[in-house]
Amino acid sequence: MAAVDRLRRISGDEGASLLGQVISQFAATSAPLVASMRAKTRDSDPDSVWRAAHSLRSGASAVGARRVSQFCEQIEGLARDNGILPSEAVLAGLEAELAAATRELNELARAGQGVL
């Protein structure tokens, strides 16, 4: 999680606050993007699916959530290049990885409050 490591190097309360803000923003934007992917999959709208996956991939990459980014990259590529929509299993896997990444990021933020 290189981006998180860079944020942790900012000294004092400012670094802890910035890291917390970045994690909060990621959490706030990621759930609606996954919900959009689900809805647009039901609507058979691969264009909207790949755009939501692209947005989530960018955010996940920025915070170092590599597995989330990898899921999104696959969804994005298949929907954009082939019009293939993600299965329920793929979306459930993405949600599980997103939940795990969010937990890990929050743990890092809490642990970092004492060491920043």
C-alpha cells in the first residue's frame, strides 16, 4: 500500500487526519460504485459497468487496494472490450475484497495514529 505509506510519512496529526480523510473518501465512493455495477449489470449496460469499474479501480489503486483494483481491471476490460457483464460470483468477490481492503485501511489508520 505505497500510497498509504506516503501518507503515513506526513508528520503529526496532519498526516493522521489526511490518511483518515483519504480512507473515508474511498469507503464513501466505493460502495456506490459497486452498487452501480450491480444495477447496470441487471440493466445489461456494459458501458456503464466498465465506467464504474474504471472509477473504482482508480480509487483502489490510489489507496493501495491491489486486489480490488485487479477485480475492477478484469470487470472493466471484459465489459468495455467484449460487452461481457460480471457474474454474481464476480461481484460478490469484489465486494468481499472491498470489505477486506477497507478493514485493513482502517486498521492502518488506527495503528498509524500513534506513530505518525
